[in-house]
Amino acid sequence: MLPLAVMLVSGCTIPGTDINIDIPGFGTPTVSYQNEMLVITSLQAIPAEVAPGQTVTLVATIQNKGTQKRSLSEVYIDLYDYCPGLFQKSIPDKITGDIYPDQMIQVVWKLKAADNLAVESTCPSDGMKVAVRYKQKTDSIATIAFIDEMEMNRLIQEGKFGKTTSAVTVGEGPVKPYVEVRDVQPIPSNSKTTNIIFRAENKGQGFVQRIEGDEINPTVTWDSVSSSSSVMKADLEKCKAESNDQFILIRGKSAEIPCTVAVPVKDTPEYTETITTTISYNYEFRKSVIVKVKPKR
């Protein structure tokens, strides 16, 4: 379960991480954990220029920037664009075991240039490309504050009433699910309903992979939505089902999914409920390097 962090701090990024804390008082205070999980920190071609018949060694360095170890059996590392007509590729040694947080591993390919090349060539023109692909789940949790109508009127008369905002914590992963409460908080308990917005956004430097059935835009699976309030939970699950349990990303962002939920009523002046949501997706991080084949003169 994702910890709910409520921090009264200035907007900043924690040094050494990409954990971002938005400025309270300017929208919803949000703690957002690490975006990148598996990244290619470097891709080297040794040497970067070869003659026909010579071999270039391609070395990809991959780092786990997340907080959990990953089984390499669930990680796919691929040299997927290298001009097979120009280069003959060797199969790299199979890497097994786990990759731990902050650990780096290297994958090595040998590529032999064709013998009969008569003119200088750079193929592909934008570089050989390596991808690391993996599956990821990301959670988020948001608070929503309520107040009894009589208590609100009392606080207003005494000049003590003040607005509040949700505290939101978004877990690690490049695609973030966001829960936003559009009504002013605390919400009066006699309001009957309140309005929630769900959306997802790719905050990483890679790409959401299309899955079977995606025609144009990649989709993110909406795994679950829940609440500490059983009254709210039923409406939330209905909204999820009506969205076909997914977010469709266009240019890295989904449309907003509106959801109207019943306001829970409790025998207490002020109370707070939580909304938790989880998404899953296949993600790909890419890097490229230029290799030239130059005939000897």
C-alpha cells in the first residue's frame, strides 16, 4: 500500500532523486515518486567507425532506478534497429538473476560489417537502437475532506472556516495515475454527490508499448480503484467499468475521466476519506548510437 504523505514544504525535487513535491497552496499538494525505472544510461559503439569486414562492439549499460529488485527473466533487452543487410549480429550472452535498485548491468553485441561495401555508410542514419522493455504497476492515493453542514456554518460564523485541498501521493513508475477532486473542500455532508476526475500521464522519457487491440494510441490498464468509504467505492468502480478499465494516451496524456460519487455521511463534524487507484502498463526505454562503415582508401 502506498504511504500517504502530507508535507508542508516548498515546491522542490529531492536531491539525488526525481521525487517531486509540489508547492502547497498552489493547487493540490502532491508527492510523486521516481519516474524512471529501468533506463539505458549509456550505449557505446567500440569503435564508432569501422572498415568493411571489421567488427564493432555495442555495449548497453542498464540501471535499475527503482526501489525494488527485478527479475531479468521479466525484462526484455533488444537491439532492434541495426541494418541487418549491412551488419551481421551476434547473439549476446543470456543474463539471468535479478537487477537490484541502483545496480547496473551490461549487455554486449558484436556486429560485423559487410565485406563488400564500397561507399561510406551510416545505417540506420539516426543510429543503432537498443530498447529495454518491462511491465510496471503504479499506484496513487488521494484524500477527500468532508464536513457536517452545521459544523461548517458554526465555523463560518466564528470566522474560523477555511478551505482545504487533497493530499495526493503518486507511486513510482513512468506513467502516473492522478485523482483530482474538483469540488471545493471540505465538502458539506448534505451535498449528496461530489465530482472526481481520473487521468493518466507519461512522465517518463520512454514510451508506453501498444498491446494487442490498440489501433492507434497506446492504452494503460486501469487495474483497480477503491476507497475507505464503501459508499464512494461503488460509484468509483462503476466509473472505472464505464471507461472500459483503461486510459488511452494521446501524446502522452489521457483524457480526463469524470466520476460523480455519493457523499458519505458520518456522525462526526469533520472527516476524511481516501481514494486509491492502480494502473499497469508495458514500458519501453530507448537509446541510440551512430556507427559508420568507411571503406579504406
